[in-house]
Amino acid sequence: MRFHARPPDEGTRHDVGRTGIPSSHRAWPSHPVRAAGGRKELFEECGFSAVGIDAVAQRAGVSHGTFYTWFDSKEMLLREIISEVAADIFSATSIGSRLPADAAYARIEAANRSFLRAVTRHSRILRVLDSLADTREDFLRLRLEIRESFVQRGMEGLIRLQELGLADPQLPPRATASALGAMVESFAHLWQDPVEGLDEAAAVDVLTRLWAGAIGLAPRAWPGGGRAGAG
């Protein structure tokens, strides 16, 4: 998956809707195919090319006609599934009012932990998206649109920290959010390989120290009131 993690949410909003996912890709209201469940698992188990409408209809317990009432194709179904997954990850990493706005280190830490868990939860379907986005323009566009919603929120979080005097004011928000998001996103996939040898607490600690250091987080915002306290 190549949309990115993000800095701590500071409660700001932009024009991609309540979930942060582009409105053209947010899930439709409940319908028989969606309500039946198992759609995501079917693509995970078989891969996109091996999934046919017969299998989808059978898994959902509906007829071909019912499937085509709601979807033009299996591509349309998969786009909805991916949008739901992206919305879940976006929501999981939204810290909101759970922590004070000036608790920057704790917010970064909480977002990193939630992101690792969410990517692990959805890792198989995200691999399906990546394989399609590398070869198909429509899924590449979807991945880029989802990525943009994460980058935008990352920018907002960093700008807020800069306004609070808690982050380096010279850092360009977009480039910084994009670079750090890419770091966390890539690590989230690598971390699932046992060769890394890090439990969740250690992985979150590494990511959070790297992120906080990279944005020049003010010493007073680190645990213990100084960067040394983070060690």
C-alpha cells in the first residue's frame, strides 16, 4: 500500500468528507452484496484476476441480477472495498480529542501505534491494491486520491504544531508530511516480517522517535521535557 501515515491529527478538516476519503469513493449505503460480508476475504484469498462474479454472488447469497443492480463490475466492487479499508485506517489514526492538542509526542505515538495495527489488519487486501495500481490506471488513481487525503491531514497536523511552536517552522509541510508518511507506511509492511524482531511497543517507539526528531519537535514536548527523556 502506498498511501501514507500521518502526523498527529489536530482536529482540522479539509474537503474530502468526514472520513477523509474522497467522496467519490466512499462506500454506498447498505445493500445485499455489501451486507452479506466476505467480499474482502474473497479478493484476499483468490486475488483480483481469479475472482469472478459467480463467486461474489455466491459468497453474498444473491443472484447475478442483484449484483449488477449495485455494481457494474468486480472492479467497482473492489474500489468500494478499498475505500472502506482506507476509511477504517484513516479513522483509526485520527486522534481527535482523545489527547490534548499540545501533547504532540503522545499524539504521534498514538497515531503510529494505530497505523501499525490497521495496516496489519488489512495487509492482504492492501497488497491486492498495490498489485493492481502498478498496472492499471484506474486503481493507480484511486491509490493516489486516498494518499492525498492522508498527506493533506498530515500537512494540517504539522502546520498546527508549527503554529504552537512545537515543530521546526522552516520545514515545508507537504514534503515533510509526505516523506515521513512514506517512512511509516513502508515500515508498517516490513515490520510484519518476523526478521525485524520488534514487538509492537518497540516498533512504535522507533517510529515515534524518528518522527519527532525529524520535525524538530520542541524539547519540552518530549517525554520528560527533553529529547534525552525520550531515550
